[in-house]
Amino acid sequence: MTKVLVTGSNGMLGQDLCPILEDSGYEVVETNSSSMDITNTDAVKNVIEKEMPDIVIHCAAYTNVDMAENDLKTAEFINVTGTENIAEYCGKLGITIVYISTDYVFDGTKSEPYTPQDRTNPINNYGMTKYEGEEAVRSLCEKYYIVRTSWLYGHHGKNFVETMLNLAKTQKELKVVNDQIGCPTWTVELANGIIKLLNGKPYGTYHVCGSGATSWYGFAEEIFAHVKEKVSLIPCTTSEFPRPAKRPSYSVMLNGGICRNWKLALRDYLDLRVDEEDAE
Ligand SMILES: NC(=O)c1ccc[n+]([C@@H]2O[C@H](COP(=O)([O-])OP(=O)(O)OC[C@H]3O[C@@H](n4cnc5c(N)ncnc54)[C@H](OP(=O)(O)O)[C@@H]3O)[C@@H](O)[C@H]2O)c1
């Protein structure tokens, strides 16, 4: 049985990825910041040497994009040093590494979808540290998949879909940003996409995100249309919602057909969510 070690298994992606890997026939070793702090070289060495997995899927990261603007040191320590530690042992021991990266490695100045070969130019600290993580993987490992994803949502974390549905409980009018365009991605679609890569795609850099594209406003419209919630949505600009970190205005990525259209995935997520609420 192929053994996969997952970092960040308590995170939003990790909590969906681990059971999907198990259902697909992998033996899964879950790790989190207590069982293997990725910034601690000894911990990484000990756990990886003890487990000797065939594959490491590296999901752990400092993911608070706005906080990273004022806390570059911590973001670098986790996203760069932490990734170097993981990549070093994977490289040394010939273990395949899957590194989860982000659309925020791009500056958003293109007007057509980004390919994996397009020039990167992060415009915020989070994107910069995740890009440096990519570079660590490329330089330390031969057997790697760099998986860029975007606008993630899922059952197990703070995300746009849950924020919108929660806000709608108390507000019937919501202003939503209409001048940032990207690819919403369900964690389950990403997990299935990672498994497709492992099942025979050549090593390299991939975009694993929902097909198609929308703005945050378009994303919200689709959410409320599907759950039949009457909310008045008002499109607004990024400048009306100033945040510490700059976001690329256009971070649409070409995914090579690896994931379904974002609307289909969103509908499945929302239907599953209703089924689970009904079961409670
Ligand atoms: N969320 C998005 O919209 C998005 C978009 C593009 C790319 N990504 C990338 O996708 C991946 C998964 O994101 P996510 O949303 O699932 O993140 P998340 O929910 O914030 O989970 C990140 C996990 O990283 C772990 N972690 C943090 N510092 C650690 C350390 N020093 N040692 C070990 N583990 C540590 C945390 O573990 P503990 O719980 O144990 O503290 C946490 O569970 C990340 O690499 C992220 O950069 C996310």
C-alpha cells in the first residue's frame, strides 16, 4: 500500500484530503503542528525517517494573508523554512513531495488565464513566502508536484462560502467585491485533483482549481441563487474594502481540465451541506 504523510492535516484542506486518500486506497499518516512542527528540523527528520512515506503532501502553511503583511518573519519561518525542512528530507530520501501553492504567486496583471509556465511576481508577503516555498521544492527535490490552487472553501475552515451564508443570517444586503477575478475551488475537488496527479502525471507545476472564473460578487450570487436565499448583493470595488494585503485583480489559472467547472463543484458542496444540516 502506498504510504502518504500529510502535513497540516487539521487544516481546511487536510481534513477533507486525508479521508479521500484513505478511500482511494492510500495508507495515511496525519501530522499537525503538535506531532510535527515543520519549522523544527529535528521533528521533521525524526517523523519522516520513522514513517518513511512514499509521498508527502505538504498542506501546512501560514495562511492568514492579511496578517502576513505585518508578520513577515513568522510567515517566512513557516512557509519558507518549514517547506525547506520538508523538501530537504523528501529530496534526500527520494520521497515524492506534493507542495500546495497559491494563485497569489501571480501579480494579476494578465488579462487571460495564467498557465503554470507564466511569470510569477507576488504582490503580498503571503504570496512571496509561498513562492519561495515553491523554489525550495524545485531546488531540493527531483520528484515533486507543485500544486497551485485558489479561493479554497470546504467544510472545515473559515472561507468565503461560510462567511457569506453566516452574514446572510443577519443582513439582507451585502456589499461584495466585483473587481477581483479568480477560480473558486472546493477542497474535495482539489483532493481529487491531487490524486489524479499522483496516478501518473509527470512531475512538475500544475494549477488545480475550479475551471472557469468569477468575481467574489459572482461567487456570492451563485451561492445565494443555489440556496434560494433572498439577499440583495451590491457590487463594490476593492478600494471600498481596504485590506492590509494587496490582492491580484486577476488570478484566473488554466487547470488543464483537472477539475470541474467551479459552479458544478459549488452546487455539490452546498447540497451536501444541506444534507448534513438535515441529518443533525
Ligand atoms: N485557503 C485558501 O484559500 C488557499 C488558497 C490557495 C492556496 N492555499 C494553500 O492550501 C494549503 C492548505 O490551506 P488551508 O486553507 O487548508 O489552510 P489552514 O486551514 O489554515 O491549515 C493550515 C494548517 O497548517 C498547519 N501549520 C501551521 N503552522 C505549522 C507548523 N509550524 N508546523 C506544522 N503545521 C503547521 C496548521 O496546523 P495546526 O492546526 O496543527 O496548527 C493548520 O492546520 C496551504 O498550503 C495554503 O497556502 C490555500
